[in-house]
Amino acid sequence: MLKNIFLTDFLPKIKDFFCIFCKFAYLCTINCNCKLSTKESIDMNSFTFYSPTEFCFGRGREQEVGQLCLKYGASRVMIVYGGGSVVRSGLLDRVKAALTASGLPYCELSGIKPNPTDPKVREGLAIAHDFQPDFMLAVGGGSVIDTTKSIAAGYYYEGDFWDFFCGKAKVGQCLPVGVVLTIPAAGSEGSGNAVITNEQTLQKLGIRQPMLLRPKFAIQNPELTMTLPEWQTASGISDMMAHILERYLTNTPDVQIGDRMAEGMLLAIMEEAPKVIANPEDYEARANIMWCGTIAHNDTCSLGRQEDWNSHAMEHEISAEYDVTHGAGLAVVFPAFLQYMAKAHPYKVAQLAMRVLGIVPQLPADANLNDTRTWPVEEQQRVAMEGALKLKAWFHDVLHMPVTFEQLGVPHPDLELLNARLHKNKGTVMPGYLPLDAETTMAIYKLCL
Ligand code: NZQ
Ligand code: ZN
């Protein structure tokens, strides 16, 4: 990167062949408003938005689970849950009672761990093939929901379900899925995604098939989240903020609706988060956070735009290797990613810094405040960097999240290993807000130290 800035600054004749930000091409591909930018040819993208999930939000709504299963065609239900929180809270008993009251027989798969793995999906598939459910019910968070979706996707497939995750096959038919959500974080209750770790290869990979994998219904009672420990609450908040930022960091112009929705959501989360940390039983704050976790990831704020997802890919390598909490890993990776972008490709980070994090730009009176691409690059970089550092301090001071590998409990990360696996899984150059090669991702991992 420095090499290209050098070329741009000091070799004016070569200047027109290099974009100072996009080092991979002679023609800029990232729409950074340089001379070579192909901005005019990129527009708000066409899109299809299919979000069939019925969201049932509010106190006591879990009582309706039996009726909802019936509504979506259930006659035999398979319940999936985690390591015991839903047993201790009494939620599982209430769910079972509601199914029984609706005349629905059920079987169950328990013990789903955070960062769920493939053996549990296979165990679930064996139970399912035996019991033959026609409806899958997840009672828990992202790990439980993703395991449930994977069983639902693998049920009709003759090969191994992992084929979907490693790209060998596409999901063709799927059992319907319902959710009783207990933690606002992954957003899987509204997303068409599932993420599973392969225990043997330590690949943590996702599938994204919204037409098939979005749940039929999601029950969201904020009261159910009051038993969450602070660590899980804060990790969930970090994750949903990352889901918004992955969509915010785009080079697609003219996506004002998505930008303003994302900024509004981030502002709301940053206002509500301290309330939830201070008082875990604050219903209003819990409710705001819970709904935000859903719309952060059900695509409403990313329609019509290119998305990034490279911070997530970088974090998935960390949680696959060291089994850390996904949201906590993102609290380490995302600020480092923004710090890097503040120098390398700052305009959108500067916009975030100004509109969400309150960093004030210093510009001439006639400057176009809202179009950060027209600002002098040095001012974009200054504002962006201040914003990145402010967000990092917020994660640390307000959410009490780790912001370095050491604070994450990984004092000696094997960066070479993480980086090699990252590019093996995601390709030599990862496309996105800024295309990332191995040198760039290593620089970002080093900013996490
Ligand atoms: O297992 P139990 O005992 O239920 O405890 C869980 C678990 O230990 C606990 N918990 C959940 N609700 C609780 C509770 N404890 C007390 N009271 C409650 N009400 O919280 C712990 C974490 O649960 P988990 O399901 O792992 O959390 P989360 O929703 O953050 O899911 C994380 C997983 O989702 C993936 C992540 O990579 C990770 O594997 N993601 C899935 C996505 C998707 N499908 O769209 C997108 C995300 O970016 C993410 O990658
Ligand atoms: Zn996430």
C-alpha cells in the first residue's frame, strides 16, 4: 500500500495508472472516487428480498409456540437446544407443554455448544431420520439455530451435509424451521445463513440461502434474555454491530436508505447497550437490543449494495482455532479492520466516524459535508482514524469487551496459521470494501495484537 501511495505522490507520470487505494488493478475497482474509479458504471444494485419469517415479539409469546408450529404445517417436531440455560430457566418445559397442548409429538437434540460443530449435526440427522419430524424447532441462540438449520438442510440430502458448507452441493429441499430466541446476537432467527465448524479441518464456514433457510417464525420475548451473563450480552451486541458494519462498508453509491438505517441502528444500540449492562432486567433496553439484533442481519439495511464480510471471515478463523466467543472476537477484529481502512480506504469509515461517532471534520466552508469522498484524503483519514479508535475504546470501556488478542485470552496467536487458513478458505484476494490479499490481512491481524 505504501508503495502505491509513494508512486502516486512522487511519480506523477505513472499516477494515472494506479489508484492510491486499490493496489490490485490498473483500473480502480473499489469506487473510491479517484481518477480511475468506475463509479459511474455502478448503481444501487437490483435485488430480490424474501423474508417470510413471522416475528412474534413481546412478553410471554413463547406460549404460542405450539399454535405457530401447527400454522406452518407441523405434525411431528424435533426440538434442538444448547447446554442447559433453557432447562434451568424453565423455558424448555414451557415449550414442551405448549407442543403437547397442541397435540404435537416431539423428539429432542440437546447439548449444542457455542461455535457448533459438524458431529452434532450428524447426531441430529440420525435422530431426525429415526423420528421423521416435519418441523424443526430451535430453542436458543445462533449456535442452536444454525445446527437446526443444518439438520433441516441435510435431512433430504443423500450425501454428507458438509457438502453444502464446503461448496460441493447446494441445499435443494429443507425442513421448515421455527425459533424461540434466547440471545440477541447472531441474527440467525431472521437470516438465511448457518455457520458450522468442521472439527477435523477446523474450517468454520457458512451457507447463505435465504429462499430456503430463513425461519418460518421467530418468537422473541426480551424477558428470556434477562438471564444472560454480561459477557454474552456484550458479545451479542458486538456481533450485531459488526453485522451492520459489514453492510455499511460498501462502495456502492446512492444507498442512502441503507446507510441511514445502519447509522440509526448503531446509534440506538450505543444508547441502549450501557442500560442493559447496568441493569440486565431493563425490559425496554433488552427489547430494543433484541429487535436490533434481528434487523441488523435480516438484510433490510443491505439491500441493493455490495457487502463486505471480511472481518467476519477473519474472526471465524480465530473462533475456529481458539474457540473464542464470536462477538468477542469481532470486538478485537473490527476496530483493527477500521484502523487499517482509515488509512487505506477511508471515505466510508470517515462517514461512520462523523455521523455515528461524533467526530467533527475540519473542512472549508463550501465543502460537501455529506460526501466524504470529496474531502481531502488527509481529512478523511484523520476523521476515520479518530472514529476507529473511539469505537475501539467504546467496546472496551462500555461493553467491557476484549480489544486485543491477549485480552481475548489468546496471548500468543499463530497469525501465520490463521492467515494461511483464511486465504485457503476465502481465496488469494478477498473481494469487498477493499480487496484483501495475505499481506493486508496479516497487517490487520497484527493490529489486533
Ligand atoms: O448453551 P446454553 O446453555 O443455552 O448457553 C448459551 C451459550 O453458552 C448462552 N445462552 C443463550 N441464551 C441464554 C444463555 N445463557 C443464559 N440465558 C439465556 N437466555 O449463551 C451462550 C452463547 O450461545 P450461542 O448460541 O453460541 O450465541 P450466539 O447467538 O452469539 O451464536 C453464535 C454462533 O452463531 C454464529 C457464530 O459464528 C457462532 O457460531 N453466527 C451465525 C450467523 C447466522 N447464522 O446468520 C451470523 C453470525 O455472524 C455468526 O457467525
Ligand atoms: Zn456475526
